Amino acid sequence: MMRLDKYLAERTGMTRSESRKAITKGRVAVNGVVCRKADTQVVEDAAIAVDGAPLAGTYQKYVYIMLNKPEGVVSASRDKRDTTVVDLVAEHFPRRALFPAGRLDKTSTGFVLLTDDGALAHDLLSPAHHVDKQYLVTLDTPLTDAMQAGFAAGVTLADGQTLAPAEVEPAGEDPCVVRVILHQGVYHQIKRMFGVFGAGVNGLHREAIGKVALDPALAPGQWRELTPEELQRLQEQ
């Protein structure tokens, strides 16, 4: 159940104030009956019409967006100085309280999931669920056997924290380009792990979250909503 003014705002792009005015003026009907009370509770599949025209489409309780984050954009909902990942889609979802379910550094690129589903975001980020994340990483020095063995055993960071085992392997012919799979999330984890071996990270691109890979058709800054199948794979993590 949801207040009629909130429901109308989310379905039409009106502000809450605009939707309340439309309701009080008798322009809105619920299941064929004019309703003038903005706080009327309606169900998600209610038949809502404005000025006699039924609302198009169906109500979405939550939104799930796959974004290819470009370099220079911050993983936040709001920022006073920089463009955020939410800014890139805000025009299309003006009434949604979207946020990134997981972060990438400002200089990093790739798959960021934007949603307003707090429960799913919690599950994806919770250490108890261990949702894998895959990255393509460019180093300033070639991958070594010591790096691979250290990642597999669990790297101990400079501050003494020992991380869960991770995977790193060559991603092609260039020995400085590697693919990393993490089974946990720690601040600046990949950079700090390679730093233990004296290697710097020149580029980091997230390729996948769990069993969902970034759509290769999405150029930096482009996005699309998850398919039902992709959403199901995330929910099954």
C-alpha cells in the first residue's frame, strides 16, 4: 500500500505537490472513482487515471540500473563538487531515491548498480553473502608468481589486516593487464593488495557483480535497467 500522491508522483514524474493538487481538484480516479484525498492508500496494481486517461505501464516498486561508470564520476548519490553516478540517470528517474549499491573510486570505471532497493543492496554488500566482483586491472609492472600465490593465500595488508583469498590471473598477452576476482569488499582493496608486492594500479574496471556481467554494448556513461533474468541472478547470490 502507498499514499496516492506518492504513487502518482512516482508513476508520472509529477512532484508530490503537483500530484496533490491534481488529486484535490478531482482530476484523479482510482478504480473508476474520483478520489480527492492525497493520503488515500492504494495498492500497486490499482487502476489510476488522470483526466480520464489511464496511466501507462505498470508500477515498479524498485528500480535496478546497470551503469558503465566513466572515469571522473564519483560513486555517490549527491556531491557538491563532482558529477555522481546518480546524476547520470537522474533525469529519467526524477522521483526515485537512487544510490549506488557498492562503490568504485573516482578514477575507476565499470559496472555500478544503482537502485532504491535497500534490502538487495544490503545483501550484495554484506560480508555474510560474499558476492564476488570481477575487475580488469592494469598494473605498472608485470604480474608475478608471488602476486598470484599471495592473492590465493590471502594478502596481509600493511596495517596487519589479512584479507580473504582472492584470484588474479593474466587477462591476455600484456603481462601488466590482469583479471581479479574478489570475495569481499575492503576500502581500496585492489590497490592496497598490489601495493604489498610493490605494484601500482594504473587502471581498474569492474566487469561483473556476482553472476551479472557489464553489458559490453554500454559505452562509458551509458546505462540500462537490469533484465528480469539478471535481477534474479543477483537475488540468488
